[in-house]
Amino acid sequence: MKTVKAIMLSAALMVLATSCERVAPNYVGVLMEDYGKNGKADFSLVKGRVGTLTPGTELFQVPLWEQRADFGETVLHLKDANNTEFTSKPIYSFMVIEDRAIDVVFENKHLGSGSDFMTSLEDNILETKIYDIMKEESRKYTTDSLMANGGNLLYEEGMQKMVSSEFEAKGLKLMTFSCQLDFTDKVKEKINTRNEVSTNITVLDQQILEQLKQNRLDSLKAVGNRLISAGITQQLLQREFIQKWDGHTPLYGSTPITFMKDINPNSK
């Protein structure tokens, strides 16, 4: 009889042990009771060991560290305002806001409570929402604006703000986000050719401006030279000579003819 009781007690302890789960470190536990029939009232934050024997009771373990995610092999095909197609392979990271963990679980409990809960959340909820946002917003941009200097960054900043807002509404904090845009070779070649032409035009404009300035400078110099030439008369040369010569120093080279005749009547 004692043996039977011991066996029954051991069995009961085993059932009790297997009907309990422990919330792992760096996780927050969200316990759902009564199948969640009463809405959020049936969900609570828990820690440590939690009993899950009662029917309709389920423990969700939500990680509290940064989750890094991407779209895997999936490439998003988008179109801009001119109906030009380009692609994107977003990468992002996020964290569950601890005091919003119940919201995260309540809205997504249909994804299951196992270790794949966060992966299912990314694949089925978050990435679908990211794609919807990018598909709609891409129509507001042109290829030229996206490929211009800083255009890609402006687009990415706009997407990041919108995705962050959507994540926050779901109880998540967006940490990082990158669009990783790419264009077809045909579009790249077209833009590169256009940029090259623009660069050449800029260089030519600069050269034309420099030549116009040089022409103006040459013209001003020519006018100045004419004015100087017009102002140098024989009398002016004589006066300058008189002012510079002391009357005793031997003279070399040419001297003003009129002046020399004045001081030496026999001079030719």
C-alpha cells in the first residue's frame, strides 16, 4: 500500500513539475489564462516559475534584448513616381518595450508561444508592414531624387520615421533601419550619363565665365595703356628729365631732344 502511495505521489510531483515553466533570464513572461477569452484581462506579467497546468493557460516568453532581423532572400520590388522599378533589402533591429509586452503578446498570440514567436512576429507582421509602408511611400519619390547626392539618405530617414511609428504602436522600439536600395543597370547607366553631361556643362560654364573675366581684364588694361600713352607728351618727358637730372651727372643714352637743344643750341 505504501508503495502504491509513493508511486502516486511521485507521479503527482512529476505532473506538477512538468506543468510549471520558468521565465528565462533577460525575458519577460506574459501568462495567458482562460484562453484569453476576457481580452487583456486574462494576460499578466510574470517572473520565475509559473504554473501552466490549468487548461487555457499558456506562458509567452518575450526577449528583452535587441532583435536583429532582415528579409532573408526576399527582395522588395518597388516603383517610384515615374513607375521606374527599384529594389530594396531592408535590415533592421528592434526591442520589445518591457511594459508593453502584454500588448505585443495579446495582438500576436495567434503566432504561437514557442521559441519561434519572435521570428514569426518578424516574418508575418513586421516585415509585411515595412513592405506596405515602403511600397506606398516610394511613389512619392523619383529615381533622380533617390540617386542624387543625399537622396537615398533622405528616403531612408523618411522610411525610418514611419516604420518607427508603426513599431511603437505595436509595443516595439525600432533601433536601426536601412533600406539598401538598388537600381537596374539600365537606370544606373542613364543616371550616370546624365550626371556626366551635367558635370561637363558645369565645367564649360566655369570656363566661359573665366574667359569673360579675362577678356574684361584685358580690355581694361588696354584702355589704361591708351590713357597712359595719350598722357605722355614731349613736354612731360622734358619735365621728368629736368626733375631727375642734377645738371652735373654725365648723361647716357637718349635724352629729350628739345631739352638738349635748349641747353646746347649747337646740338643736332
